[in-house]
Amino acid sequence: MVTRSAADSLQVDAVLRAVAEAVIATDRTGVITLANPAAERLFSLAANQMIGQPLRIDRGQGDVIRA
């Protein structure tokens, strides 16, 4: 398992907040662990509404991709 220092964590958090692209991270089981502000805007959901939920992508054609 990789551990990060507090300074490294702050840097990563700052980058994720500033990046224009939506970023969603999941754990090994496909449960969302992180969503940045661009992802919140894209999905019209607050990060705390996404975190803890299983990642599910509906491509609009009746098929769903699950992580």
C-alpha cells in the first residue's frame, strides 16, 4: 500500500480541485472514493452524494458499464 505525507496529500487535493476535467476515483470494488468539483458539475451531484456509491456508467443505449 502506498502512503502519502500530509504535504503530498494537500498538493494532490489542490490539483484535483483545480483541474478542469472531471475526475472520479474508485476502489478495487468499483465504489467511488473521490470526485472533484468538475465531476460535481458534470453530474450535477455533490461529491458526498457520489462517494460510497458504486460506479455505474449508462451510455444511454440501455447498456450500463459497471466498474
